[in-house]
Amino acid sequence: MAKLVVDDFKGFRELVGKQLPVGDWLTVTQDMINDFAKATGDFQWIHVDVEKATKHSPFKKPVAHGFMSVSMLSKMLEETIQVKSVQMGVNYGLNKVRFPSPVVVNSKLRLVGHIANIEDYGETSLKITWNCTVEIEGSEKPACFAEFISLMFE
């Protein structure tokens, strides 16, 4: 995947409604799932107990936390687009989030997205609404759909 690079906010604003480059595949490992459980304190067996999940889960494998997909959006977006003039970016929030399909361990995920809206946010920053779909390789349904909002500061 080739990262889309623009020089400044003027060029970035021209991308509203346009598809971003499709992200590279990322494998979700059991170590990643365990680390997310440690970070959030969510140790539900469906995520971290490999033996029990193999025997008792309808998926026959551990599954990643739904919020793990959302937490990866910033990094996935960073890998698809760069605005050279940006000094800092921060997460602002989410309008909509859905988890249509579980992410079983060792699944491969990638981001497909576009910029839905860009608004001024103060004198030297923007508020961006991104429509993000986290696809699962080989699955008709995505892991996650999110209307994600971030701020960029020049």
C-alpha cells in the first residue's frame, strides 16, 4: 500500500469524500489480545483462555475484544495518510461504532476508509470525521465500522 501524502491543510481539505489507500493486512495475535486484556482489565475467557475458547466458544478459538479494533484506528489511519504540516493529532471521539463480525485469533485486518468531513477547529487545527471499516481477510462482514473523529494541529 502506498501512503497518501499531502503537504498541508489546503491539500488535505481536497480529500473530503475520497477513498483513502487501503491499509496493509495486520495479523491479530494472541499476544496482542492478551496485552489488550492487561491494558483494559478485561480478562473474559473468550479472549484469553485459549483452551476453554477452543472447547466452548462457538468460534472454536479466542476472539479479540471488539474495542481492540477501535483502538487500532489511529495507527491504521496513520499508515494510510500523512499531512506533512501537522505537528500533532489527537483522538476526539466516535459517533457510531459497530462490530459486525468477531475477530478470531490470527485473523488479518486492514483499514478501508474515507474522509467524511473536515471542519475548522480553532485557528490552526481541524476536526476530521473519518468513516472507517476494519475488514477481516476472507470475511464478508467487517470486524468494525466506526465514524471516528480526530483533531489535527498545524
